Amino acid sequence: KLPANIYQRWHFAGQFWIGVSAWPALWQYFELPVPMIDDPNHPDGRVPDPFWYNWQRCPSEAAINQLWVAGDKMLDLGWVYTVIAGVLNLLVIYDAYAGPAFREEPPGAPPKPTGDRSSQEATA
């Protein structure tokens, strides 16, 4: 199950690095238990907390199919924006790690003027 889902959800790799906001998706994927609350109307006396139970939960297959049939290109556009955001996240991580790319001057190149008058007078 996990390798097939990694293949089908490869774009999540770009969103995973966003941090804590990606954790609910993992929580639901691995079907971890949700917090329970007391409910005197339920036979067991306890039910899943509706806020946490439905937090970022994937809609049913029927609801998704209805969106694809009745909707326009909104879902396709959302997918494209999500993938672009994931790639930008990776670029920001790379920039934070490696910094901007500067090319070093070749050996023997004349120094660039700095605009400081005292340094220009000293070289003259």
C-alpha cells in the first residue's frame, strides 16, 4: 500500500517540508486514533471529536467524482498551484542552506570600484 501511494502522491514530497501543517495528512494516512469526547447520546458514551476527526480529511470518493463531473478546471489549476508551491518550498530550503550563488572573480582580475572616494584616491 505505501509504495503505491508514494507513487500516486509524489507531489506531497514538496509539501511535506512545510512542517507541522503537513502532519494531519500523515496522521490520517496512517489511520492513527483521533481524540475522543464524551457524548451522552451515543451508546458507547464517547465519540471522535468532530473537529479533529474531520480536520483536513479527504472527501469521499463520491464527493470527489461529483466535483470532477460538475466542476470546471478548478481542481486541475489547484493541483498545478500545489505542485509549484512545493517546488518553491524546495528552492527556499536550498537557498537557506546554500545561500545565493556568487561567482568568484578569476585570479588576476582588476578589482571592481566600490564607489568609495577614499579607496579610488588610494589606488590612483
